[in-house]
Amino acid sequence: MKDIILKRAYDKPARNDGYRLLVDRIWPRGVSKEDAKLDDWQKELAPSTELRKWFGHEAERFGEFKKRYKNELKKQQQALAAINKIREDKRLCLVYGAKDKEHNQAVVLKEVLENN
């Protein structure tokens, strides 16, 4: 399996990003589809709207967010398997819009994919 990297939607895409997958439920504000250079957008892998709003990107809620989000991802086994299939040939770049690089859904999704 190829590795997984994380990148903000506001960071410039690079040649070595590999397969660029947006994992937000809503499109990142101020980023054009052309500039994003995405291969896919998997809204269903993003946290539910309810969970996203509850979390509010507050670092002190991250532990509970992580637990709840992993629980939501259990219902997405087919999509997770399809993404891991891509990793057989290509590096995976999980693209997200959050400012906090350590406390966001891409961090959790990367962990789930690597252990799936």
C-alpha cells in the first residue's frame, strides 16, 4: 500500500500528491474547482453535518469527535475499501479545509484507512 498524506485545500497542489481526495462535506470557501485539482470528492466520508457542527473545530472536543466520527465511518466500509484499493497503485492525498492541521477529520480518516 502506498502512503497517505494530508493537505489543506488552501495549499498548492503538488505533482507528488498522488490521488487528491476532498474529504469535507462542504466545499472549501474561496477555492475554485480548477485550483483544487481534485481527483474525487467523497462527501459521504466526511463527518455528518450534526457532528461537524458539534465539534466546531474545538481542539478540546477532538477526542470525543474522533470516537464519534470513527463510529460513523463504520457504516462506510465499501467506500473505505474502494479508497484503499486506490492506494495499491497511488499515494493518497486527503484534502481538507480546516485550519487546524492536527485536529480535523482527515487525521482521523487517515488513521482509519491505515488500520482498515
